[in-house]
Amino acid sequence: MTNTARRPELTGRFRPRLSLEPLRSHSFRLLFAGQAVSEFGNAFQLVALPLLVYQVGGDARQLGLVVAAYGVCRLAATPLGGMLADRWGAWRVMLISDIGRMLLTAVLAGVAARGIGDFVNIGLLAAGVGLCAGLFQPAAWAITPRLLPPDQLQAGNSLSNTVNFAAGLAGPGLAGLVVVFVDPAAALAVDALTFALSAACLVAIGRQLPDAPLKGPVDAPGPRSFVSLLRESPLLRNVLVVTAIANLTMGGMSRVGLPALASQDFAAGAIGLGALLSAFTGGCLVGGLVTAGLTNLRHRGATAMSAGLVMAVAVALIPFTGLAGAMAMLLVAGAASTMTNVLIITVVQKGTAPALLGRVMAAIMFCALGLFPLSVAAAGVVVTELGSRSVFVATGLLLLCAFAFGLSRQEIRSR
């Protein structure tokens, strides 16, 4: 980490297309394919699980408990996933997670097909899937530096984010067709199959990984434990603070504020909500393309925080621009969000010792997800008492504070 303050500037070349350089690595291609297939399958579970709960006689309250069980277990397993990735290796943790999710989802599909399930065992199976998902993500972030040289990390992270959002955009529509014309069991079977394919890709990666040289961070710090790294690294501490503040209201804004805005303020109903969500996802795709088109970027941290400030302004303007304007603002916010995430993750990957990377990624993920229940609950109160516009204004202001703080920290802006 440099201690010399310099004026942030972009020295990279912008290419208005996705850089495919990381795909020259056979191992990264396998990781890329496995992640894309798995993310596509997740959309099938997202659509099928609510219908399965209703199919066995559940109601909205029970569905909420099932989803909460998944979310709480995913969050609880995230720190463990980071620790196990550092101790056993990210590849092993990812493989165990995929196999676990494949088996649990296959059981869910069987329960749906035979009509033998009830609310309790569906909730337990969903909780198990959540546990495996929590183990998986820190390891997935930690393995990329082992597969790519440092100068390709940013493009690799951009590719991963872009394909995940593309799969998330296409998956729900296809999943809906499967559920409507077949049944939830078929959709869950597709999800289980995608986990099997992802696991097969990981098995193929494992055949090459032991003999592959460690291509990880070249400027990694020296601490031997996560606690010592947290104590000695202002960069990590500041990134965690920015992540926590930025996510304090984002969950409530997207899950509570947007539905209320679409149905009440814009009177656009489900179609309007779908358009708003699609605009944000489309923006995330654009952000991935833009970020991959920036090469030799000198100050990733400053660029990430600047993109975050743009996102803050766009979010605050959403409720004041009408449905079309809100879609445009969400497009901008999605692009800026992906740029911020990819650049900061790249900075942290390049600045963290490989032996600690799993725990560091888990800490960032925990800060991003840990405040979600509070965010959703608070947003519900604010919408009820003050209206949906207040949620967007408050979110924009908190984002401004978070990223302005990050930009003021030399440890972030100089990286």
C-alpha cells in the first residue's frame, strides 16, 4: 500500500467490449461456465420454491419463514466458508457446497414430485441449501486469484459478474415457463442438474490446480492471521466500513421500496416492478462490460468510490423521475454498482495474502448481507409512515456518506 497521495486519474484504455483475456485460462473457463450454469439454476429455485410452499398448503407467512431460514443460514455459514477456504482450499469448499446443494435440491424436487412434503421439511431443506450457499461464495471469490495472473483479475471478476447477472436476467422467465407448463418439481430438478454441472466443472479444475503455480496477489501484506490483518490494514477496515454503511438501506430499498414505488406511486403494478428490476439488472450487465473495458487502471479505489457517488445520486432521483426516468436511474445505478463491486474486490484480492483471502472475502460478504434483515424491517416502517420516496432519499444519502468517506481515505483512493 502506497503512502504517497496522488491525484486520482484514469490511465487505462477504454474498450467498449468485454475483455475475454481471462478465458484463455482453461481453469478459469471451467469456473466461468460452472458459475454461469449454477446462477441460471438459482433462478429456477427462486421461482419454484414459493409455489412449492403454496402447493403444500402454506401461506405468505410460512413462505416468509422458509425464505428467512435460507437467508439466516446463508449468513451464518459465510464466516465458516471463509475459514474453511483458507484451511482446506477454496476449490474443496466450493465442490462440497455444490454437491450439498445438488443433493438437497434433488430431495426438494422429489418432495415436490411426490407431494409428500410439508412446510417444516421444505424449510429445513431450504435452510440446508442456504448453509451450502454461505460456504460457497467466499471460496468463489478466493479462488480466482489462483487461476489468473494479477493483471487479469479485474477482467476476470467483471466476466464473472456479467455472466451471473445475464443468467439471473434470463433464468426467471424460463423458470416461470417450466413451472407453468410442467410443475415446480421440474424446475427444482433443473436447479439440481445445474449444481451437478457446476460440480463437474470444479472436478475438472481440481485436476489442474495442484500443479498450477500460485498466481495470486503480488503485493500482499504480511500478517499471518485475519485479526492481525484487520488490525494492521487500514484498507480492509475502511472497505468493511464502506460496505456496511452502503448496504444499510440497499436491501430495504430494493425489496420494499421498489415494490411500493411501482404499485403505489407509479400505479404500474407487477409489470412496472418487473421493468424496474430488469433495468437495474441490465445496468449491472453494462457495468461489467465497462469495467472489463478499462485496462491498466491506476487508481481502482478512487474510481470505485466515484462510481459509488454516481450510484447514490441516481438512487436518490429514482422516485422523482416517473417510471421511464426511474428505469433510467436504475440502469445507471446498476452499472455504477457493478463497477464499484468489481474494482473493490479486485483491490482487496490483489492486496491480501492468499492464506487469508477466504476469511477476508467472507468478512466483506458478511458486512454486505448482515444488515439485510434490519434494512428490510426499517424500510417497511419508513414506507408506512413517510411513503416510499423517503426510502430512496435516505438510501441515496447513506450511499453518499459511505462513498464520500471511502474517497476521503487515502488507503482506498490510492490503490
